Amino acid sequence: LKGHRGWTRTWRAVEQPKESYDVVIVGGGGHGLATAYYLAKEYGIRNVAVIEKGWIGGGNVGRNTTIVRSNYLLPENNRFYEWGMKLWEGMSRDLNYNVMFSQRGVLNLAHTPAQMEGFMRRGNSMRVNGIDAELLDRDQVAAKVPGLDVSDRARFPIAGGLMQPRGGTARHDAVAWGYARGADSLGVDIIENCEVTGFLFDGDRIVGVDTVKGPVKAGKVGVAVAGNTSRVLAKAGFDRLPIESHVLQAFVSEPLKPLIDTVVTFGAGHLYISQSDKGGLVFGGDLDGYNSYAQRGNIPVIQDVAAMAVAMFPNLSRLHLLRHWGGVMDMSMDGSPIIDKSPKDGLYINAGWCYGGFKATPASGWCFAHTIARDEPHELNAAFRLDRFRTGRTLDEKGAGPVPR
Ligand code: FAD
């Protein structure tokens, strides 16, 4: 690495926030940075700060398994995620930054006739909304993914699958860096190593935030802190949100020659697997079963994930794991996100992304920017209200994607 010197900075180092901004975004993950970028680009609001506790890319945006898809059943979800997919398709050009978006397809495996029925229903809903979906039988699955055990001897024999050909993966760090550079070039201040420690109110109206670098005044404040929403919003007086925080782990194996050229999800448990450009298999499993803010995993989940991977691909049984890590997931109670104004004037909430917020990054930023700029939701996030858990208008879609239950 001796030669890695003299790199120019991708965005300005703003050590000290200004006294005041039109908008402060708390959290410099993918969603916070995308929000700042679209606020500046789409709404001309450039006096914006993104205030990040750690470093850009250190949160879940740099810890995920990078799967991008829009294969949802409910119209509110599939329209939102499909808009995200369209933004993904133009992202490298828009940001002038190669985010390595690879539309290699996402295949959800089914193991029972009932699952096939469910996938048929979801695929139809996708197609009705203009989203690509293909129902594959077992032979088509076998042809698409040669290493899979499609025999009747498999622990959970495969019946077929639902494929979204336009789904795929992206380089997660590049997404964070690309949005950071884009926002910075439009005048947004990105302040790293600056924890927000409190919120400043004048009555019920927000007037700024307290940080470890001192108070910062703001006309509006958007909170996009992913796995820390309950902790951060407790400082603004929100005692109880419809969110539980759990660790989710990801794993990378030693590099292999090309083996899997799509994203495959197990239908009999929670496992998703793809192969990185360096050859490592990248996979993730289920949540750790208890609430936690510790960004590290535990051994039973490693064992569980390894067992599921080998049940799908017996030829992986001698593969070595290289590393694994954890990120904190804010699980909403219906599996869908929250992008909304809060009951406090000028304070906006972007939260509850469960396992799936990476793919939402562009659409989330787009819609959150609209909600903040116009003080009302975009039609794409109008259903992602905070009060739906009180009114009963929930969007219950925990079953989308790799989670068959
Ligand atoms: P983050 O990057 O976590 O950003 C939030 C930021 O807020 C952090 O940088 C944090 O430091 C900052 N912050 C917190 N508190 C404060 C404070 N007080 N002051 C200032 N800043 C603060 N999604 C998919 O779509 N596909 C996948 O394949 C996928 N796989 C995943 C696998 C794993 C192992 C994990 C952990 C997640 C996965 N996800 C996936 C989910 C996805 O990564 C997240 O939903 C998404 O990244 C969350 O949004 P973010 O990028 O803004 O979060």
C-alpha cells in the first residue's frame, strides 16, 4: 500500500459546523447523504449540513450485503422500491461515480407448492405495476444456478423460484462516497466525528441540534440514523417508537472462481448469497434473536447460516469463512419503513428500514428530501407514516424478498 499516497479528497473536510443551516440531517449513512444530495439538487436547498457521529460509510451503508431489488407485493412498497430501482439504474451517471451497480438478477427459491403460489401472486402484483418478474420451475432454476442442490434428496427440495432479472448488487462504499461527493459539490457540509447529543426546541418547534462540537441552529432537522433511531429520538422526547433494534450479520468467504452469477435466496430459512467481484461469497442470515446495539454477531447465527448455505450448495461444505461483522437493524413492526414529518414542527423521521434499507437508499433520500423541502410527503412515501401503527393502516410485508415467512 506504499503507493497509496497523495489521493485527493472526495469531499471537503468540514471540521466545524457553521452556526446555522436551513436543514440539518442527522446521520451520514446512505439515506442521510442521499437526502442532502436531493435537497440540494432537486430543491435548491444547499445550506445543509450532514452531521455524522463516526465516519462516512462506517454504519450500515458499509456493512450490508448490497442486494438491490423491488420485488414487493403491496403496491405502496413495490412503487416506492421500483422508483428506487430506476434511480439505481441511472445512479453512476447521475453521480458521475461508479457505484458498480450489477443487475445480475435476484432469485427467491420456493420449496413448497404453497410458496410457489405466494410467489406467483407477488410476481403478478409486480408485473401489474410494471416491474419485471419471472416465475421459474425447478429445471429453469437448475439451469440458472448450476451449483444448487435441486435433487429430491435436498433437505428442503426446491420447487422453483421467483426471479427479478433487474435486481442485483452494488458497491456499497461507493454509494456512500458518491452521494457524499455529489452533495458536497452542491455546497452541503459533511461533518464527521460529530455526534448529535440533543435537540433544541422553541416550544414544539425545532430550532437546532446539540453536538459534541457545540450547538447548531437549523430551520429543519431530518433524522436518518438507521439502527439508532430509538436512542437518538429519545433525546427529542420520543419515549417509544414502533421499532426494535437487532443485530444482523454478514459473512464473506475466501475467494472462489466464478460460481454464482446471480443473487439467490433460500426459501426455507433466512439466507441470501451472491459472489463479489473479488470472488468471495457474500451472504447474510437471520437477525440475532435478542435486542442489541452491539455491532457484532454471535456464534449460533454463524452456525445457522453455514448450515443453510450448505443445504443449498453442498459444494460449499469445505469453504472457509474469511470474516463476518454485524450492523444494527431498526425493525419496524410491519416490515415497512417510516418516512414522515414528526409530531414536532420542523423535525422529520426516516427510520425502520429492517433488513432492506440499502436498496432503498436513492428512493428514501429522494422522498425524504421532498418531505423536508415541501413539508409534506411525496406520493411515494405517503403511506410510510409514523401514525399508521396507531391508526391500524399498517403495511404488513415482512414476507418480501428472502424472508419467506
Ligand atoms: P447507516 O449507514 O447506519 O447510517 C446511519 C448513520 O447515523 C450512521 O453512520 C451512524 O453513525 C449515524 N448516527 C447514529 N447516531 C448518531 C448521532 N447521535 N449523531 C450523528 N450521527 C449518528 N439492505 C438491503 O437493501 N440489501 C441488503 O442486502 C442488506 N443487507 C444487510 C446486511 C447486513 C449485515 C446489515 C447490517 C444490513 C443490511 N441491509 C441491507 C440494510 C441496510 O444496510 C440498512 O437498512 C441501511 O444501510 C440503513 O440506512 P443508512 O445507510 O442510512 O444507515
